[in-house]
Amino acid sequence: MAAPRTSLRGFLAHAKSALRSAISSQQKVTLVIGNESADLDSMTCQILYAYVRSMAPPKNAFTPLYIPVTNMPAAGVDMRREFLAVFKHADIEAAHLITLDDLPAPSDMQTKLRPENTRWILVDHNALQGQLGSIYSSRVQGVIDHHDDEGAVPQDTGAEPRIIEKSGSCTSLVTNYVGPTWDTVSGGALDDDARVAQLGLASILMDTANLQDQSKTTEHDRRAVEYLEAKVLRCPQVATTYDRGAFYEAIDAAKKDIGALELQHILQKDYKEWEQEGQKLGISSVVKEIAFLQTKAGEEAEAEAASSTSQAFLDQLADFARERSLNLYSVMTTSTSAGGSFQRELLVWAFDESAVSWAQRFASQSQGELGLEAWEEDGNVASGEGDGQWRRVWWQREVQHSRKRVAPLLRQAR
């Protein structure tokens, strides 16, 4: 039986309660989950897919209710100021999200949430990572993603989609997939549709710089924005105040508002990791320049001299990598130059001999494609080697390449 048409707030409350019941009584459950960075795109993808799909599930669905899971602990939600800004438009709150905290504890997962009782749909990634991946990879039966295909999802996904295509935002692919179904169940729920549409619009506009970044924006994105804005403009209460530019600027400002966060939280905020051949790679994406991170580290360590600020920054990076048992760690930053140009910095740090060779191969193989240029802002940070380690920082002049491209290049260099 399909979930009744309700507000997004009502749907999330129902889904959270249903998940709790399924775990306690060993019932079947279908989970829709984004990637482990749990960014805005992943969050909106999983909610949009689960919300629409639950109102009109396919006849042979594993379960009629699709439960969206945000791939992080609940405590991490408040670090994402852009989430909180978007929630106001969607009439939901942080507490409504279903997070990893709503799943059984890691030690109890296999007994309380038996793999055979689950079906997983991946959005904004196409390989389930970490502990979830080690337990439930064989239960993945659907994907919508815009990253390189890792071949982890079966070609035949039955009633669920297998869509892996290039687009600026994965939310665009989800919107275009569920759109026909959404239209059939909309009825007169103009307010609800407009709220959910703004959730989707936030991700697409953020990932494409308000559709202005031609290196990222695709026809999928433009079509999805047109579709979602039509839902917004059909609602009189929302249409009179909606302005795409102002909406984008507000979400963008919220995303960049990280000054109150501790450096460790900033590094964790948009972090992803991969493991292959016993080696672990982690990448943090940060919306501020390295100089900002150095200052933050210095303030937290109460460092006074420039050299001690640099060391405080490096110590924090090393601590972050050590806590996650990383062999290779990278920090990617985005910022605006004094002249108003978009810019990227790339830091790569290898922590053992095997990773040193790995990092050096990456630097050699990717220098041209990424436009890697020596970063000389701080010699203490810019490079370092010895004791089985190797570190470099570059300006990444080919700024069109985000983590979606840099991560595969790092992994392929292994």
C-alpha cells in the first residue's frame, strides 16, 4: 500500500516511525541513501526520491515505503548551515531527518537489521562504502548518480532505476526520473509541492552556480530547474516571494558560513573516503582558502607566530588523518581571489612509503589535466617530505574539476 499524500514533514515523521518498527520487529525495509559526505545534493536526492516513490511505488516493489537516510550522525546536521537555510523553505527541521543514528548500533546491525530484510537504493554515489557497504552491498538494487560508474550496482535492478549520467547535480537526475510520477500524485497539494521543489532547487542551483557554471551545467539541470520552478510558481503563497537569484545567494551564503565551526568539524563537513587494496584515501572539500584554515588552527591552538600557526594547521590535518587511519589525505578548497575569480587549492599528504609513491604518481599523471601549479603562500605548509611522508600543496588552475574528477584521478594513481 502506498504512503498517503502528506506534507514532507508528515512523510519524514511516518518514515522514521516505520523504520523504528521495522527494526524492532524484523520487517522488510527499503532505504534510500546518499553518499558519506552527506552534502546538500545527497540529502535532497534521497528525500525527493523516497517521498515521491512512496506515494506511487511500483507493483513489485520490495516494500511500498521508501525511507530516506542521511549518511551521517544526527550531530552533524547542525554543521551544515545550508541544510538549515533550506529547511525553512521546506517547512522541516533538523530533527525530522533520518540519520545513521536511527539505524542499529554498528555492533548490532547484522542482527537487528538483517541484510535479507533490506533493499538499498543509492543516490549521489554508486558504491556503498564503509561498514554499511561491508554488510549491505549485495542488497543494493537501484541507483541514480552522476559520478563515474564503479560497477558495483547490478546491471539489472528490476523495478528500480540504474541511472548513472553526467549532470551538475544528482538532484536533477532524480527530479527528471520521478517527475512523471510526481505529477500523477500531486492533486491540489500546491503548498507541499512548492516546499519540496525548493528543496530540490537548492541543490541544483548550488551545484551549478545558479546554472551559470557551463563546465558543470547540463541539459538535465536546466530541465529539472524549469520543472521545479513551475511547481513553485503554481503556489500563490510562494510564487510572490520566490526569486531564483536571491534564493541561490541565501543558500550559498549559508554554506560558506563556517567561521563558528572548529577546524576538525570543517574538515569533516564535506568529507569522503575510499578503501582499495588495503589503502585508505580521504578527501575533505572546504569552501574557504587554506589561509583561513591556518588562521582557524592558530586561533584554536592560541598560536602567536606564523610558524606556530602553520604547525598547528599541519598538526590538525595529521590528527584528522590519523583518527581515520588514512594512508593518503587530501584537502580541496574553493574560494574567491582578491580580483573576484573563482580559485581552487589542492593539498595531498601521504603518510607512509606506499602512499608516497601513490601521491607522486598522482602528481605526475594529473599535473596537466588539473593545471597543478606550485603554491608558495607558506613554505612550511606547501611541501614536506621525510620519515616516510610526502606533502604538496598546489593551485589547481583547471578549476572546472571538482572532487568528482580529482577523486578518480587519485584512486587511479594507486
